[in-house]
Amino acid sequence: MERLLALKYLRLPPRIKVLEALGAVADNRVRVLDDKRALVISSDGYREYKVYVDVAQRVAFSSDNGTRLRGYVGYPIIAFLMLKGELPFDPDLAKAMKGIPWRMLNERYKRYAVVETIVKDKAKNMGVDPTYIDSFIDKVLSKLRELKLRYAENSF
């Protein structure tokens, strides 16, 4: 238990990561191994992220850069928590996020705000109101804030 007390808290992710997590679920890129472990394939199919989450202990690990290097809850963790029912999930919004080339967009524009605008425009064309998207993201971030997850390095 003392080891758990020394773990750093993960920060809230950039808002776009909630949408990226929905895309991972919609694209069937999340493979649940058991109640605490999953594998998540990147949008370009070239990377596989290992994910571990123990909600009872409030610890999480993911091998994605956002979690490991930047210290926030990365989209693979969010996607797994959505599938576990620990975070809100909206199948219609997930459908609007299906097939988005997240990695390519993030690398091309290098600004999450620009990518978020592109993704919201796509969703709007599919009949999803951008204000609904913002309120959904807020709900997910609020729940993540309540979870207060700590980083458990190499817990997979």
C-alpha cells in the first residue's frame, strides 16, 4: 500500500483524447484481455498500447506517450474505461468518430484544437451537434477527475 501512496496522479487529458477514445472503441481497436488489462491498436495500425486499470486501487498504466511521457490519462485508458462502463459512452457519437485517422491528423496539424475542429465538422455532417460533443467531453472529464487515477508504471 505504501508504494501506491508514492504514485503520481495522472492529469486530465486534452479534450480531443475523449473523442479519440470513442474512435478507438468504434473502430474495434480495443481488445479487452481481462477486467484490468486491454490492448489498444493505434489508428494507423502500427502501434499496440498495453493498458492496465485497477479502478478500486485508482491506478492506471498505458504505454502510450500521453500517459507515459506527458503524465495525463491517455486515450487507450479512456477507451478501456468506457468499455468497462466506468466512463460515459455514447454509441452515436462513437459512430461519428469511426474511421478518423487520428495519428495522421495530429502529426499533420500539430495542434489538438485544429484536429478537434476537423473532427467536430465531420460529426456535424453526420448530424451530431457540436455543443452536445462539448457537453459529452465535459461529462467524461468530470468522471475522470472523480476517479483520481495514479500512474502505475509497468503494471501490465
